[in-house]
Amino acid sequence: MSHVEPITDQLLPNADRAHAPLARHTGMEWMTALEMVRAQRGRNKLRNLPKGDGHPVLVLPGFLAGRASTKFLRNVLRDLGYYAHDWHLGTNLGVNPEVEDKLRTRVNELYDQHQRKISLIGWSAGGIYSREVAREYPDLVRNVITLGSPIRGNVQASRAWRLYRAVNRGEHLESLMSDEAKFGRAEPLPVPTTCIYSRTDGIVSWECCTSLPAETTENIEVNGTHLGYGHNMQVLRIVADRLALAEGEWIPYRRLTTVEK
């Protein structure tokens, strides 16, 4: 096996100067349908992924998505032996204080239910929620995995930005755009964190989906669409590998070489 080269200070892309994805990448988002077909056909292979230890996993959908969007991912996780949960907050309309409060309650309830730390998987905007919950409750969270989540840099570097602004108006949106808020979101977490991104993401700038370097933080590149993260075979392999790590024994992800596959 060979280590994936970690993104260091020297290699870290400039997310502040990032721009919305190229039109050709956005136009290729239809390929999420092909990714789903491949995943459905590969269900037997997915069952051979590393098995889990039964700890709870909370999966958060992306902007304008809800329970249905994460169903395939949650089913795969259940097949692997995890207690995979939907966030039970309906459609994700963006970050707002009311949903933040409800998510805090949801995480605390799951911890009380299972009496074990929770892994959080956040897709796109769901990853922003996941990170901030983990930052607030590090004693309740085992690890965080983000899937194409814009966690730093230019908040407008997204094809969904205008729609996001239309749905989320008022002082709260302006506070999210402040330099202080941006710097806070970009700070690495106190729990193991895996940030998965794709340079062919047609919705969110890939540069914004990478984390600043930290001891137990990693950035892993995949090839795929933004709308397909939850059923991309590469992503599912990485997620299964990361969740299967023993609690408190984090090591960087190791990608199999062609020969080893």
C-alpha cells in the first residue's frame, strides 16, 4: 500500500480565490445517474467492505436535499453493521439557528440511545453542520466525514450560491459571510476528520472542500460528481475504511495501488 499524499501548507489550494465550477463540470452532473447504476450493480462488492463495530452514524443531506438522498448510503452502512441514522430534520435549506438547535438535540439523543460516540457524515452543506456540531461536542463525536462540503474560502464559489441566498435571507446569512465566521469554520476539528472532494465537482469549488492541515485531518480526492457522493464507489470504500478504524486509533487513509487491487 502507498500513502495518499496529504495536503500540506505548501500544497493547500487557495480557497479564497476559488470560483464556481466550470460549466462543463456542472453539465456533467447528470452522470450521477451512472454512478448510482454502478453502485447498485456493485452491491455484492460493497458487502465485502470492512465491517463496522456497530457504533451509530448520523448522515446529513446536502442543500435542498433530504432523507431520500442519503438512503442508499445509509443502507450500505447498515449492511456493514452500523446503526445508520437520518438527521430527521427534513430538507436541508441551509444553516440557520433553529436547525442548529434541533441538530444538537438529535446528536445528544443518539448518544444517550447508544451510549457510544457518533460518527457524522455530512454531504455538501450537511458537512458544515457536521463540523460545527463536532466542534461543540467533541466528547460525543467519534469522527467526521465531509462529502464535497465547502468549509473554507470564498462562500460564493458555488453554482448553488444564488439559490442559497434566495432561500436564506437576513442577518444570519450576513453573519455567516463575515471574516470571523469564515475563519472559525475553516479551523480544523478536535476529532478525526476526513474531507472528500472531487476536482470534477460541478456544484461546489473543490478547493473550498479541503481542510487546513492538522494531526488527525485528511483530504482525499475522488473522481465523481457532486450529486453522486453518496453512491460513488470510491467514496463508499473510503467511508467504510474510515468508519472501521478503532476508536482512538486514527491513521491516514491508505489507497490500494492497481497491483494490490
